[in-house]
Amino acid sequence: MDARIDRVTSAANTWIVGDDEEVIVIDPGDDAAAVLAKIGDREVLAVICTHGHAGHAAAAIEVADRDAALIALHPADKSAWHEVHPETDPDISMEEGGAFEVAGVTLEVVHAPGHSRGSVCLYCEALEALFTGDVVTSTGPVARADGYPDFGKQLDAIGAQVLTLPPDTRILPGHGDEFTVAVAEKRFDSWVAAGQDGWRLKHHDDDEIDDE
Ligand SMILES: [Zn+2]
């Protein structure tokens, strides 16, 4: 297995999963040129958006178009997507249990609503990695500029879809640095305790401040 994971950071983290021949892009962010430079001459099979917010999905069409790749989004995030790309629909409606193959590994679609209704994580068992978008970062569940759309649901999703994975699983989030399921498990109670207003105390520079 030669699959590896590359990272580009613009408004959000972009994760590129693939080998020397082909890749899948998770969250193209807002800098298509930087993402395409990192991909080089490898073929883009698909562009997966963990959700439809601008900081994560703005460059989706430009990145996908180079190799006529398909764009995947959960249907519950279509209205968020259309705020960014009013003229275009995603090509693939991702649902819980769906899967993508690239470079000999599988990315499984895990529906994790809360941050947005159509937020998903992508789980790659072979690479022991979970791509979480804004479901959870190392500082906790990501809010939007005006707070959490559904804090309870987001915590439920973290409990059911993230903390149930093997503790050594790498969490590759939409913002900031990677951490592990074991670390998330340790911090989870403090995120619950911080509650709905905990996000106001944080100072991470993510796109959620201005992408509405
Ligand atoms: Zn978001």
C-alpha cells in the first residue's frame, strides 16, 4: 500500500489522499492553485467536501475541473453549498455508509451532523485516519460566527462517530493540527463543560468567523 496523506492549508486544511498516480481531495479550501500544485501531475479522482461552508468548499469546482473529477457532498448541505456555488450542483450525494476507493485504500462516509446538517467525516481504516472537517478539531467542536448551529447534535456525533474508533486513530481536522481519538476522548468532558458559549473564549483563526 503506497497511499499517503498530504496537507495544504488555506482557509481550511485540505487533505490529499493518494499515491504517485491518483488522489482524492478532502476539503479543497479556498486556494485551488496551492492544492493543484501539491497534487502535481497525479490524477484527481474526486473532490470530497466534508460540508458546504465556503472556507472548505470554495475551490471545489476549480480543483475538480482540471481532471474532470466528481465533487461529493452530503445532500443535507446543498443549501450551504449553493451559497458558495449558486450555479452548480455537486455530482455525488454522499450518504452514511458510502465509500470511495483511491490508491488501494477506502474512505468511508460517516454522517456526523451538528456543525451543519450535512457534515460528514471520512474514515480510512487502512491509514488509521479520520478526516473530521468542522465536526471536531483539537480545540473542540467548531462553531460558526454566531455560535453552534446544534451543539448537542455535534457532541452526539463526536461521541458516536469519533470516540468509538481505535484510540490511536489520527484525527485530521478542517482547522489546526492533527490529534488522536485518545486525545479527543480526554478532552471531550471539558468541551461538554465549556458548553454552547465555550467557542467565544477561543482564539483560533478559522474560516468560521467570516464564512457566513
Ligand atoms: Zn464550517
